[in-house]
Amino acid sequence: MGILAVFALPLLLLGISGIIYIYQTLIWLVSKSAVQNKVVVITDAISGLGKECSRVFHSGGARLVLCGRTWEKLEALYDALISVADPSTTYTPKLVLLDISDIDYIQDVAKEILNCYGCVDILINNASMKVKGAVQSISLELDKKIMDANYFGPITLTKAILPNMISRRTGQIVLINSIQGKIGVPFRAAYAASKHAAVGFFDCLRAEMEEFDISVSTVNPTFICSYHHQPAPGNWEASIWKFFFRKVTYGVHPAEVAEEVLRTVSSKKQEVLMANPIPRAAVYIRTFFPEVFFAIVASGIREKLKTEQEN
């Protein structure tokens, strides 16, 4: 009995792990099949997250229209995708120059996008611009630039593509946003404001598009990073403020976000929050206990200023 008990737990864990692996594999295969032959537009495809989304959707057999500000980088991405692709199961990507912050130019680019295949099945709004600094140190011009890139750009492109989807009574729009569309993080006021605005717009759009069978999804990850690393001890980065938000420690890799975007498209989830327990708790505390949230934020700011003065 004793020997059986010793082996029972490892075998049970192994069995559970195998079941989870098989389940995740099946979900992954179903997700990939959901985008096969679909026309998928990805903005800022040359960014780290954009490249991962391009890779995931291209391997799934989607007909990609990749948008970016630099033609050379688009061509490099094109070569990278083609070099590892199976031509019998994938389509050659189309490339379109697009600066999402150039609002006046977006209408013309949208026509070029639609001319690629005659329609758009899935629009992935990925482009984003960040800025960090105290409110009084950020110029109004920069505030407007952030709003153009993170709010007016995506909604202008979405509005230009919408008539095609409405006429066909099918389509899906995905906004890759940020947890800062849910909670405001100090020293990122313009960025947080633009992300809050985008969430508000696409929440309203979701309700309005239901009658046309067009789904709208938002994916809200925490800080997107390439490598996970711990904040150095002994400074404000390791304080209760940073412990609460875990901006760096709980960052997510672009590949994780891209795979979640694929799953979201397949399942047509309305909203996804990609966050570990601490930042996820921050969202709920902000909603149900705002005074507690504000007190933690204020404490973090005071500690940061104190640390800077001591240094």
C-alpha cells in the first residue's frame, strides 16, 4: 500500500498534466481553423506584438494584410513569414503602408486595404504609442499625438472598414488595448486617457454592431515585455506601489498576447483581461473600493518623490 501511495500522486499529476495539454492543443487547433481563409488586417504589424500576431495568424492559414509605417520592416516581416511557411496551407501576405497617427491619410489606406481582397473579415487594431512623464511636463501637442495614435487612428480605420462588414453582415473587430484602459497609472496620464477613450468607444460599438452579427473584442494585457525581470531591491520600484501593479514583473510576452488574440477571435470573447492576480485585483479594487485604490496610488507617489529627494 505504501509503495502504491508513493507512485499514485505523481501518476495522478502526470495524468492531469496530460489532459490539460491535450485540451490546450485541441483549443489551439480549433482556434487556428477558425481563421483559415479569413482576411485578417493587422495594424503596426512590424512591432513586437504585431510580428507575433502575424506569425500566429499566418500559420493558421489567414489571408493577411499587414500594415506598418516602414516599408523595409514590412518586407523583412514578409520574408520572415514566407521563409518558414508551408505554401500549400498559407497565403502570401499583402503589405500596406500605414501611419495610424496620420488621420487624414487613413481613409485612402482603408480603400487600399479593401482592394487587397475585396473585403475584411477580421480587423486587429494593434497600433499604439506610449509616453511617460508628469502631467505638467507633457506638452498638449504630445497629448494630442497620443490620442491620434491610440484613439482617433483606430476608430478612423474601424469606421472606414465598417461599411464593408455591415453590407456583408459579418466581421470581427479586435482592439488590443491595455489594462490602463481600466485603471489610471500615474505618470502615464495621456496614455491612460487614450486607452480609456478607446475602451469606451469599442464598448458602445459592440452593442451597436450586434444587429449586424459583427463581433467586437477588446484584449487588455498588462505591460508587454520581451523578457521577465525583477525590479532591483531597495528602491521605489520594489515598493508597495510596484508590488500592487507589477508593471514589469507581471509583464506578458508578445507571443502570449498573440495566442490570446487568436483564441479571442475563435471564441468571439467580448473582453479579455490578461493580468496576474495583483494587477487583476487592482482593477476590481478600483471598481468596488475606489478610496482604497486612490490611497495606494497616493502612497506610491509620495514614496517615489521621497526616494528621488534622497538620491
